Amino acid sequence: MKQQHKTPTAKQERLLTRDVLLILTATFCYMSAAMVGNPIIASFAGSMGASGVMMGLISAIMSAVALFCRPIAGNLADRTSKRILACSGAALFLISDAWYALAPNDVSLLLARIVNGIGFACISVCMATWLSMLLPLSRMGAGMGLYGTVNAISQAVGPGTGILVSRYFGYRISFAVAAVLCLGTVVAVLLVKDSGLPLALKKQRSAEPVLATQEVPDPVLDAEIAAPADASSDSRTSNTSTTQPATTTSHKSFRELFNHLFEVRVLPIAGIFMLFGLGYFANQSFLVNYCNALHLNASPSLFFLVYAFAVFILRIVMRNWFDTKSFRFFLVIGTFGTAAMLLALTFMQNDILLIVAAIMTAFSYGIMSSVTQAEAVVIAGKSRSGMANTTYYAAIDLSMCLGPMLGGVLFGSLPTRWLYPMFLLTLPLAWIIFLACHRRMAAARQEMLAKSVEAAVSQQ
């Protein structure tokens, strides 16, 4: 009764501002551009006379380069203007897509793919971090859920577009379409008003005009900037007077070093998401080959269309669930969705089960991509959102790299129908990670949410 007029509610805080919509638009454009090339790049290299090994290398090198560059991009995202980093990444994307369209041979394609990987690392981490800075913590689930949905839709629209355009107009025109999408990214980024300065710098600048009178503290920024990146830092500071064994010290030094590259608290979530991504990206790479090898009366491009539509509908239905339901709730849905998707693809004969598989993919990878990213940002806090997103996208990089690789091994060494059932083994592994780490994940989440509530109360 007494707190009704004091505490701000999630409903009072606006989610879709002008800047948020522009960032979502830029995200759709760059991710679609990245995904246009994924299902056709190996075939394009093959049409230039590339060997099987070279085709595999060209397919995987972008994700490998992006994975290597992500820690650098994540640190930059927490220390510099997001606009500068996003424009740099988008420019590299544009250069690489134009390079693909004009590439004379497979070596040139490989070099363009490396440039693409650097651009992908910069822009993907940057856009997610930028968006998380514009969202209140009370709407973080809904906001990052929406961002994840845009990502999932673009990951469905991009491959479908690449397959269709290359079939009717050729590979080079497909990459020209991707270049146009990159231009859209640049324009949207330049129109965003908030330049995405780091939280510490933003607080410092906002304090300067009132320095002569009195300092106006921002409890959210103070709490998060002062908060140590490591969840175990409280015990470290309380025990400064006690002598610790050398092994403990070296363990902490390694943990601190690793935390400069990735967000340690987000690793379990990233591991779970990577396991869900393996089957999705293997399917993205091998669905066409699978249908051809079994002479199925099914249209692979229809899969991505239905998946995009299903994700969109799910986003509307679940729009308020991301901030109210537990991670375990979504993990259960994702598990059943993945199992249903893999089984539908296993027994597929025509478009009916293909459509069922596409819808179930929305309930598995489509949901988990939104939920895991939102959970990662909440657990890490806004001041570490760059590293949280670095860790999250590293999971995508590993999925994009290992999924097709595992798919290739399984497709070449087992009967074709066994391709998808083998990925069912990822589900118990995901649950093992969750059950081993869920208490720590919940504690980290509660810590960051408590800081948010404290800040909201102190601002009254």
C-alpha cells in the first residue's frame, strides 16, 4: 500500500524508444547480411574450383576469426563509444560483402571471410551492449528478448534469401544484396542519438556541469562501476589481512586474467546456449544436402520462412514472459522444442514434417537465443554488458563453427537418417551444466537485481 507511489514498475518504463528501434533495425540488417552468405559460401567457393578442404576452411574461418577477436571487441565495447565501434564493424562488413561479390578466386574469398570475421566480432558485441545500456534492468528480459527475436528472425531470413537469390540470380548478386543490407546498418547506426559512451565516462560527463554546486550521484552506475567483475571479489576484499596459499592466489590470478577475456559468471549460460546452437547450425548447413541425399519431396528454403514467422508469433505471445518466468522454465521448453525438431527432421518425407521442425526450432533455438542473452546481461550488470555479450557471441561462434563441422563428420560417416538423432545428445549435456551451476547463476542474478532495486529506491 505504502510503496505503490514510490517504486517504479516495469509498465512505467518505456521499452521501444527511437534509439532502441534504430539499434534493432541495424541489428536485423547486419545479421541478415551475415546469414545470407552462410549457406552458399561453400558452394560459391566450389564453383571457383576450391577443394573440399578449402571449402570447409572458407566456411569456418569467419567464426574462428570472430571468436579470436571477441575479447578485444568486448573490452572496447565497455571502454569506448559504441557508435564508433559499430560503424567500424559495419564498414568492415560492407567491404567484405563487396569483396565477395567481386572475388576472382577462392583465396580472395578466404581473405574476404577473414575481414568479415573481424567486422562480425566488432558489430555483434557492440550492438547488444549498446542496446543493454539503453534498457532499464526491470525491462532487460523483454528488451534483450526482443533483440534475440530480431537476431533469430534475421538468422532465418538471411539464409532463405541467400539460397533463393543465388538460385535465380547467382552467388554474386546474393552478396550484393548483403552489401545493401550493410549500408542499411551504417545509416541506422549514424541516426542513433545516444552515442553509447561507457557508463563510467557517461557518469563523469554528467557530473561535470553540477560540480560547482553539488555532485548528483547515480546509484545504479555507482554500484555497477564499483562492483568487481568477479563474483568472488567480496570474499577477496574481506580476507586481505589473511595469508592465502600460493595455489589459491594463482587460481585467482588465472580467473582474473580469464575475466578480462570473457565474463566468468556468464560461462554456464553460454555453454548451455552453445549446445542448443550445435543442432541448429548443423541443420542450417546440411538441410539442403540431407533433402537431396534422401530424395525428399521437401523445400529447404521453406524451413527458414516458417521459422522466421514462428519466432515472430512466439515473441508476441511471450512478450511479458521474459521478465517474469525463470530460466529453468525456458530451458524445459527449449529442451522439448529441440527434441521435437530433431525427430521431425529425422522422419521427414515431405514439407509437413519440415514445417513442424521449423516451428519447433522457434521453441528451441529461437527462444533460447533470446533468454540466454537477456540472462547473461542481467547477471553481468550493465557495466560488464560488453563482456557478457562477448561471452554470449563466443557461444554462437563456437556453434557456427562446431555445428557444421560435427554435421559434416556425421553426414559423411553414418547413414544419412542418423544425422539429426545424434544431436539429441546435446540436451542432457545442457542440463548437466544447468544443474551444476544454477545456484551460482541465481545468486549472481539476485545480486544485480538487488542493486537495481536499491538504486530505484534511492532515486525517489
